[in-house]
Amino acid sequence: MALHEILTDAELAQLCHNEDRNLIDRNVVKISNEAVIKFGYCRPDPEEAENLRMAAAILDPIATLVRVPKFYRYFTHESRSYLVMEYIEGRTPSESEYEALAEEMNGVLRHFRTLPTGSQPGPFNGGISRGYFWDRDRPNFQTIEQLEDWINTRLLVDPKVSFQASDLVFSHLDVALRNIIRKADGTLYLIDWEAAGYYPKCFELAALEMVNTHSTRFECILREKIRKDLGAHESAKAESVTNAWYRSEYTYFKPTAISNRPPPFDVKAFLARYNAAPSKELRQGPPISSNISCVN
């Protein structure tokens, strides 16, 4: 049996914190040639684990297009969460491959839009929408009308969008170069399914627009290919979604019935737990930012 099948949850958790751990990415530890563990206080969350499990099952029949790491186990231990999954031996595609890779990934996303659609917005098996787009509010959408209202509330004076005629398609929402692995045999893997779920098709383009400042040339090429595929109407919707996400970053919106915001971080309690004294800056409090506005 493989190591991840033999060890208990507590033993797997300990492997993530040993001094000699093999940290291959931030909060990702390789424990064997078969498995890695992603861990942290706030992430990974149950929705990401379920997204990974379901994506692997849904995409298995089209494994010639793209593959997903196998889901092994998800658990919490001493206030941290742990996602155990398949280790993929491969490389990040090089710059010389960007054009061909963008064409390949656009074909993958095009295929995603032909898969069975979802009945409600959000993660594949329901729950709180995750990823950096939703972090400040963590909405749990039950209907497409709630998603539409969430976006339009944040558009304010911009033209409002309608998703009433939109299918909720299989979406990844973080198709960045860092999340693509090419194995030696040419097989393509798409990793990090935290933000994935069923959303209107314009959201995949909006997600790429949202991270524009961190884009490589690959994301720029892919963005234009998706824009061409979707057409002017859906591209305009994507721009509105991007504007709403940006506004939610810099404007305070009151929580609603679908919000699942975490409690404010208690700095004093955190420091007391680890017997640390607050710095002068923490005692005085942070400076007030002039970039944050409020909406009632």
C-alpha cells in the first residue's frame, strides 16, 4: 500500500510540519512519489476537495484532452485542513510553447462548455463559492438570480448584466500557467480547483481579466482566443463581472443572507496563543487606507 493509504490523519499532518519536509510549493508538501498534501489554516476548504474529486470523475472520459490529479483524502487536524492528492511529475510549459498551449487550453475550455450544466451557481457539489473573486463575501448561491444580483449590486452605475438565458457551465476559473503541468509523455494536467464550479461561460474570461497584472504572455494569448470564441456580447458580460469583482475588493458591501464571511481576525488572541508580544504598529492599529469606500 502507498504511504498516504497507510498513515493516519495525524501522521499525515505531521509530515507537513517536519523540518525535513519536501515543500514543493507554498503549503504543498510532497510525501512520496504518489502523493502531495496541500495544507493550511483557512485553505484548502471542503469545497476545493470536493471540486477536485468531482472534476477527476467528470473529466476521466476525456482524459486525452486534460487530466486532473486524483483525490485521495481530506481532513482537518488541530485547526488546519489537509488535502491529500496525486503527485504529478512534470514541468511548467516554456515560453516557446505559449501559442500552442493557449490553443490547446482554449480547446479544453471549449469542451468544458459542452459538459452537462449545473443547476445552481457555485462549486460542483454546492456550497460556498471560493477563490480570490469571492474571498471577501464567500457567497453561497442557491439560484442564478442571486448570482446576478451579487454582480449587479457591485456594478452600481455600470450597465447591469442578466444571466437568465445563461447556462451554468463547468468552469475552472484559474487557468494560469502555474496551474498547468505537462508530463514527459505529453499529457496535460490542470491543477488547483479551488475556484472551480458551475458559472456562466463569461466567467472564465472574466477570471483571466481579473488577474491581468500577474499574467504571462500565455494568459494574454488565451484571453484573446476565449474572447474571440465567446463573441462581443459575452465578452461585454465578462467585463462587467470583472468590474464587479474589482469593486468588491475596494468597497465594503454589507453582508446578505447568502454571505459567509469569516469573523474578524483577533490579533491579540493569536499573539496570546503563541506567547508573542504585539509590535508597536499592532498596538497603535493599522493606518486607515484612503482606497477603501463603503456602500450601505
